[in-house]
Amino acid sequence: MRSEEIQQALEKLKASSSDIEAAALVSQEGFIIASVLSENLDEERVAALTAAFQGLAERCGEELGKGKPRQFFLQADLGYIVVMEVSQDACLTVLSSRFGKPGMLLLDMRKGAEQVRALL
């Protein structure tokens, strides 16, 4: 794994849109691999909540007969939280402002996920 290059890919993703506030690559176990977070966000909290969110999404997919989730999207009052599978062992989490366009956010994330996937 090329940590510095992964970090640069996340920085590039964050820079791709003024609406992207944070980006993190998180292991299936809930540990940060790399991140670009604002000072008010704690890496460990983002990683743990991503893992919990992923576990809930997997259970929903299984229970409702839809299989393993590839991405999941939460629209909240103040913005979006999107988690996208990058590999069997990691996922990309992005936080964006409420002004972000969901379609553009997903497009930027797919590009970022492809770059990170090539580095894992």
C-alpha cells in the first residue's frame, strides 16, 4: 500500500469540489487508513461511525434480500455522508455540505475510489 499516494488521492478528491468537507479511507475493521478531515472531526470517530454505518447497511442489504451494499448515502439537515466500497477491505467516506449536488458528489467519489483502488 502506498500511503503517501493514497493521501494525495484523498486531497485531490477533496479539492475537486468546494462542497466536499472531508474524505477518509477506512478499513473494514473501523481504522483510518488515510484521511483529509477538518480540525473539528476526529479520525477515530469518523472511522468507528463509518464501520458502524457499514455494518448496518450490510445487515439491511442481507435482511431485505439485496445483498452486499456497494455504496450508501445519508442526507442530513446539514449535508451528506456517503460511503462507497473501494475494495473488499476498505471504503471511502465523504462528508459534504448540504449545497452539494448528489450526482456530482457520487461522480467525484467514483473517480477518487478508482484512484485509491489502484494504490491498494
